[in-house]
Amino acid sequence: MHLSAFLLPLAASLAAAVPSARASKASSMPTVSLDYSTVQAVAGNETLGYYKYQNIRFAAVPTGDLRFAKPEWPSVESVINNGTTYASQDVDCGSYEDCLYMDVWAPANAKGKKLPVVVWTYGGGFTSGSKSKSTPEGLFDLSKGFIFVAFNYRLGMTGLANSVTAVHQGATDNVALYDVEHAYKWVKKYIRNFGGDPDDITAVGFSAGASMHLFMMTRFGGHNEQLFNKAYLTSPGFVPGAGHHQGEMFWQNVSTAAGCSGGDLSCMRKVPFSNLSDIASDVRQAYGYQFQPRVDGDFIADTYESQLYQGRFNFSGPLVITHEQHENNGSPTSGVNTTADVRSELRTFFPAITEDVIDEILELYPESDYTSPGYRFADIRQSFDLTAHDYALTRALNNNTWNAMVALNQASHGTDQSYYWYNTYSLLPSTSSKSAPAAGSGVTIAGNISPNPTVARKMQKYLLSFVLTANPNTKWAGDKIHWPKYGANATEIVFNSTMYTMEDDLANAKSLYWNKALWY
Ligand SMILES: *[C@@H]1O[C@H](CO)[C@@H](O)[C@H](O)[C@H]1NC(C)=O
Ligand SMILES: *[C@@H]1O[C@H](CO)[C@@H](O)[C@H](O)[C@H]1NC(C)=O
Ligand SMILES: *[C@@H]1O[C@H](CO)[C@@H](O)[C@H](O)[C@H]1NC(C)=O
Ligand SMILES: *[C@@H]1O[C@H](CO)[C@@H](O)[C@H](O)[C@H]1NC(C)=O
Ligand SMILES: *[C@@H]1O[C@H](CO)[C@@H](O)[C@H](O)[C@H]1NC(C)=O
Ligand SMILES: *[C@@H]1O[C@H](CO)[C@@H](O)[C@H](O)[C@H]1NC(C)=O
Ligand SMILES: *[C@@H]1O[C@H](CO)[C@@H](O)[C@H](O)[C@H]1NC(C)=O
Ligand SMILES: *[C@@H]1O[C@H](CO)[C@@H](O)[C@H](O)[C@H]1NC(C)=O
Ligand SMILES: CC(=O)N[C@H]1CO[C@H](CO)[C@@H](O)[C@@H]1O
């Protein structure tokens, strides 16, 4: 009551001072010139202290001959891109093929500065998610000393179709990974136009989006430039399934259903996007196919674990890497009722696995440790899909890393995301029901949790301190406990209602076994 009584006259006087505020709003928004486009902010203002530039094309429209192909630079644009010129606010690659857009959120006074840059890569099992699923309003409450970038990468059939037949006809495997690489190349080339420092980029990613960065570090066997200067990776997810055979069978099955006999590439490039997506989804369900990056001998020379152990990567930190206490083992895997089901589920995930390897896995996860086969498989998957990756990267960086275990709420996959992305308002409320992870695509991602705001702010401060100073401890030091590096004692912080440090237990026989990928 009191508040609105106070605000009404203020609003009236503002309207009087700026008579046509509504009409002139769009044209008065700041613009940023790039050598191929002029982009105009879609939201934000000086009082708020930042602006959002939306749906910047960072790559050419990936349709026609560019389907199943590496991303290319976009062509010159003749009209001002006001954020909705080419696509709607929440455009995502699961629903639209013309989806390679990026959002840049920049402080109001950034031009001419060299601010640290956060590049955010979403998760969703390589089949779902979008750049607008998580937004930085809450982070900007704490600091306006950074630029925030989020981008889409191709998903599922158009992002991760891997077929030797298609490659022999000129296609490229793993194009979703090239999209991520291209987004970083765009940031390095253009972010200074927004006031960002191309030599101070922090990669922040979750699940598939965290794994993307292990692929970037190890791409081309480690023989390539670093795309980012530091990384804050939460729960990297990836199933190192198998090589050419299953990818080819899937391609053939989809192409047959699409009327492209023999998997002909030029035919497959003409199938309407929605038909292709629907067919791929049906075929996937028929045998539990995993849309995952696969070794192509080029961008992915070998599983990233294998390359991390061999030192074939180009990244030296600083690095934060975290996992949940119960990424996947808090509930049983449905449909896994007997030990025979556990074995057959392993064959589904790893089509080339042999019986002796399955035997060894079952010995590492003894039946007596679990209340049911469903819980046993859920725990096995927690290791191979998620936690074993954390140890591989920590070890590769000689333990010179900051590690965390999340024990908040149910501590299932993605619980921490509600904390890092906690905010009290949305600059632009979502226009779509943000696409939920498709069934079977990955480990279930925790739904929206109402986080404890005090804990959420602490986690945001660790993240932003890392972004601003390359150390999660430096800023807001009095507001949170000291987070030591992993070091010789395998120390990790535990994110819970009360935070503390303890010894990490991921350097175990299970992680070491999975990191060998003996079915590959
Ligand atoms: C600035 O933007 C915020 C968020 O959209 C809005 O609440 C506020 O009214 C705007 N302020 C001005 C002066 O336009
Ligand atoms: C943005 O641009 C499109 C066409 O480029 C136009 O139709 C639309 O009205 C513009 N929106 C605003 C808010 O100016
Ligand atoms: C690793 O990255 C750095 C920084 O981008 C670059 O200077 C160096 O040449 C890269 N190393 C290799 C082997 O490509
Ligand atoms: C695409 O799907 C629609 C709806 O199911 C169908 O009518 C159309 O024939 C399909 N087009 C092709 C080229 O398969
Ligand atoms: C496991 O049990 C469920 C429920 O009893 C049943 O629907 C399902 O078919 C069983 N799965 C297998 C693989 O037997
Ligand atoms: C890293 O941590 C592991 C697990 O505790 C330990 O075995 C290893 O000795 C440590 N390595 C270094 C270089 O501290
Ligand atoms: C590791 O643990 C040992 C034994 O408790 C202790 O003496 C040492 O200070 C610890 N090192 C670090 C870096 O915390
Ligand atoms: C996290 O906090 C909850 C609530 O206080 C507690 O029940 C749980 O045991 C804690 N977990 C860990 C691993 O500290
Ligand atoms: C579900 C499906 O269509 N599976 C077929 C995929 O193709 C192989 C041969 O390449 C068949 O054996 C499967 O039945």
C-alpha cells in the first residue's frame, strides 16, 4: 500500500518528463557495432546497470548444406538486430534448426573497458537445454564487473549424428562440439566491442555443458589454442558409449525411416527438421541409443579421460570442478529389477562391452552394497556418467584445483543450479516452457528448487570471486569459509546449509576403472 502510493506520483512525473517513453524505448536502446552486424539491446537500462543483447548470430544458419557440417561465420546483416529480428527470445536447438544464437549481457558503462567474461554452456544430456534456461540477474546483484555470454549449440540428431557413411560423403561428426568451439572463437573476436577482455574468459558449464569443456581442452589431441583462461565446471556428464558401429546403425535406421535409403547425406539434408527430430526420437527409444559425442579421430582423438591421462590436452587452470553427493544414486533406475537387468543395461549403454568387463564392474559394485538392482545400476551410472570424470581432470591438473561436493537438498544432478542462478526478478520473463530434458537422454536433472537465499548468495560469491580474481576465496572473504585446493590430501568443500571441508573419496578403484573405458 505505502509503496504503491509512493511510486505512482514518481511514475507519473517520469512519464511527464519523457512524453513518448514507450514509443522511443526501442530506438533509444544502446547498440554495438560488429563488422557484420549492428546489435541493439533488447532490455536493461542505466539504473539497472546492465543491458541484454539477444539472439546475436554467432554462426551462419546451419540448414541445407550446413546441416551435419561445421559452423561457418555468419553473413553480413543489413538491418539492426534488436534481439527479436531473427528469432524469439527463448529460441533453442531442440525446437528450431536456425538456432545458433548468442546472448550478451553487458554492464551499462562497459564500452572501452576490459572486463572479465563469463561464457555459460548449458546442460541437458546433449539433447535439450538452451541459452536462456539460466540467466545472470542474481549474479549482477553482486557485481557489475563482468560480461555474461550464453549461446546455443546443436542438439540430438543435428548436433551429434555420427555416421561413417555420412562422413565419407562429406559430413562432419560431433558438430555440437564445433558449435561450442565456434562460440568461443566469436567471443575472442568480438567481445571487446562490448567491453570484455578476450584474454580473461571464464568457462562455466553444467553437465553436458561442463563436459563440453573437457572436450575443448582435449580437442585435436591437445594441439590447439586454449579457448578460455579458467573454468568452473559443475557435474560434467558424458557417457563414453562406443565408436562407429552404433552411430552408423542409428544413422541407417533414421535414414530408412526418413526415406533416404542407404543413409544418403544429400537426402538427409533435405528432410524437414521437425520430421528428422521426430524420427530420431522414435528410433532412439526403440533401442536406448545415446546421443553422445563419439571418438572421430579428429576433434575427439580418444575419450577425454584417455587423453587427460596421456597429457594430451591444452589447459592448465585455474579450475573449479564439482559434483553432487547423489548425482544419480538417490533413486533406483526403473526397469532394472534383477542382476540380469543390470548386465543388459550395461550392454545398452556400452554396445561393445564384453562379458568379462561386465563381471569386473559387478565386482566393483557388490550386490550386498545395495538394497535393490535398481539402486545398484543407478550408482554404477553415477560413476560412469558423472563422478569418474571429476577425478580424471583433477588428476590431470596435478590436484591443483578447487573441488566441491554438493550436499544440498536431495543433492541429485543439477541441485546446485538453482543456487548459482538464484535471483529475485527476471529481466525478461520466459516466453516458453523452457524445454525439459527429454526422457532417456541423460541423468534426470533436479527440477526447480527454492534455494535458501543465504546459501545461494554464498555459492554465487564463490563463483563470481573466481570469475573476477581467478580464486573463489579472494572476494567476499568474510562471508564464506576458505575453500582450499584439492592438493595431496584430496580436500574438497562441501556445499550444504553449513559448509565445511573434508577428504574427497572419488580417487577410488571405481573411477580408475571407468577411466580406462575398456569397451571402447
Ligand atoms: C530498468 O529496468 C528494470 C528491469 O526491467 C525496470 O524494473 C525499471 O523500471 C527500469 N528503470 C527505468 C528507469 O527504466
Ligand atoms: C525488431 O525488429 C523487427 C524486424 O527487424 C521488427 O519487426 C520489430 O518491431 C522490432 N522490435 C522492436 C521492439 O523494435
Ligand atoms: C595451447 O594454448 C596456448 C594458448 O592459446 C597456445 O599458445 C599454444 O600454442 C597451444 N598449444 C598447442 C600445442 O597448440
Ligand atoms: C513431415 O511430417 C509431416 C507430418 O507428419 C508429413 O505430413 C510430411 O509428409 C513429412 N514430410 C516429409 C518430407 O517426410
Ligand atoms: C521390472 O519391473 C517392472 C515393474 O514390476 C516391470 O514393469 C518391468 O517390465 C520389469 N523390467 C524388466 C526388464 O523385467
Ligand atoms: C592427488 O590426489 C590423489 C587422491 O588422493 C592422490 O592419490 C595423489 O597422490 C595426489 N596427487 C598429487 C600430485 O598431489
Ligand atoms: C595434509 O594432511 C597432513 C596430515 O593430516 C597435514 O600434516 C598437512 O598439513 C595437510 N596438507 C594440507 C595441504 O592441508
Ligand atoms: C547436509 O545438511 C543436511 C541438513 O542439515 C544434513 O541432514 C545432511 O546430513 C548434510 N549432508 C552432508 C553430507 O553434510
Ligand atoms: C529399431 C531399428 O530399426 N533397429 C534396426 C536398425 O538397423 C539394424 C541393422 O542395421 C537392424 O538390425 C535393427 O533392427
